[in-house]
Amino acid sequence: MTTATVALSGKTHRDENFPVASRLMDARHRDPILAFYRFARAADDVADHPTLSPDRKLAALDALGQALCGDARREPDAEPLRLALRERGLSPRHALDLLAAFRIDVHKRRYADWAELMDYCRLSAAPVGRFVLDVHGEREALWPASDALCAALQVINHLQDCGADYRRLDRVYLPQDVLAAHGAAIEALGAARASPALRGVIAELARRAGELTREGAALLPQIDDFRLALEIGAIESLARRQARELERRDPLSERVRLGKATFLWVGGLGALRRLPARLARAGRTQPQAAA
């Protein structure tokens, strides 16, 4: 039987471009979210493994889904999430949506246009934000704004990794119609430096990611959980900064990621900027809670 353990990369939540259950978040919510991350990381490693056959990848993804839903077989990367879902009374639907996205990754290597890419993000990115909201008991009405922010993070990751994805997996998330509009060939992703045409593609998609981030900002004033709002404020700030960096820098010739100090500074400022409004909101709701 093929399991996800054959493909583990060793990457953890500390290696991600954006905070995952940081200390800003209430400690009682961190373990379920880290369990979700572990599950997603294992599935992602399977889909991105450069030598596993498609059949073995699909078998490993199926094993993760079966273990999550209570199959007698145990997957070490599914079991913590299965237990967390049972403890919280939550559905596995968001994790199963992620598995659907990773199954797409096994076979799909090109995206015709932005709409097709956003359809993929609805499975590959939106479930992450929705799960975090569910863990915090937030309303489903917040999902559209959360979806926009999560799609922005996904596009930013795609742009940062566009050269590596092409060289390792022949996978291209940059929409083909945008490439064509700028006169950029897919093969340009294999170069050591982006051509002017490809730079134009990356800049345009980075701007679209920035627009999604601004849509996602509507989420912040609606979040009930004080500490979750701070975490999302940090993530939104980091997303805006990284989208701007990608508008002017070349991810083929350099590592377009924030250094640790800049990451902490930008994320911290994003959280702090939200603090006065959150404190004011808490002050307004305090008398009602006391009554």
C-alpha cells in the first residue's frame, strides 16, 4: 500500500511564506490548525514528488482521505487531524477539498486563464482559511473575503516558485492567456533570468494578487476572535508586501521572499495596525457581555 510517508519533504509550518498558527493565535486553537497543516503538507509533498508515478500519488492521496474519514488503516499525517475534527465536532470537508486540489496537481500542468486558476484556488487555498474560521467559531458569511485572501497567498506562492515548478514538475500556474498577452513563452520559465516579457506576466499577476489581498481585507473588521484578527492582519500585511516585491523583482534569478527580520517586522506592524480598532471594538462589546 502506498502511503504519504514515502513522499515527505521534511518541510514544516516554520518554512512557509506566511504565518501558520503563530503565537498571535489563542493556544487552544493552534493544535487543530497545525494538525490541518500537517495533513496538507503531507498531501502537497505527495502531489509534488518528482519521481512518484501518478498512480502511486493518487493511491497515497486516497489513503490520506480514507484515514481521515475513519478507515481502520492509520496514516500518521492524517490521524492528528481526524482526532481534532472529532474533538471539535467539525466536518472533514475542507481537508477533502484540499485532497481534490492535490489530485488535480497530479495530472494538470497548465491553466488556460485567470478564471481557471481561481477555480483551482477554491480547492487548494480557500479550504485553509475556511478551516481556520471554523475552528474559531466564525460565521460562514466571512468565507468570500477569506477565500480572496487565501487565493492571493496561493498566487504569490505560485509566482515565487514559478521557475522551480516548471523545471521540477513541468507545472505552470501562470495562466496561458496572460503569457500570450505579454508575448512570453512557457519555456522562458526554464531560464536563469526572466525575460522582459515574462517579467511583465509576473508583475501583472502580482498586481492581481494585490487586488485579491485588498478584497480579503474586508475580513478583518468582521472577525469576532480578537487574536485571530491580529493574525490575519499580519498575514494581510505580509501578502501586500510580497506582492509588491514580485511586481519589481525576478523570482527566476533571485529568491523573492522576505528575510526573517523583515518578515517579523512587516507581520508585526500588520498586527499592531489592527490593535487600536480591536481594542475599541472590545470596549464597545464589554458592557453588553457584562449585562
